[in-house]
Amino acid sequence: MPKKKTSTSFEDALAELERLVNRLERGDLSLEETLQSFEHGVNLTRTCQKALLEAEQKVRILIDKNGGQVLEPFPDE
């Protein structure tokens, strides 16, 4: 039997963050709702950032194990 997820996946957090931004952009929330939504958005952003950092670490480990190639950062645009 598969384990139940206790944390939000990157895709779920990103989709929820997009919905939240759309609600905030409409501007029809009360101040209290806006503050709560903003706080929730900050938490979702942290979830996404953590997932991306973990994925980057896994990629680095895989590259190191398979030939030691060096990752180069994208040039700044």
C-alpha cells in the first residue's frame, strides 16, 4: 500500500500559489483575507523553493556519480 503524502507536492503547491495570486490580483478580498492569503502564499513559496533545492541537490549527486561533470549556471539575462 502506498504511503500517504503528508506534505504538499511541488506541483500542488505551485498550482495553489497561482490560484492564490489570481484571487489577490482581483482585489476583492478584505484586508484580513488578503493578509491570510499573503501569509499562505509565503508558505507555499517556501515549499516550492525547498522542493527545487532538493531536486537540484539530487541532480548534482547524480552528475557527480556519473562522471563528475560540472553544472554551469544559466547566464543572467
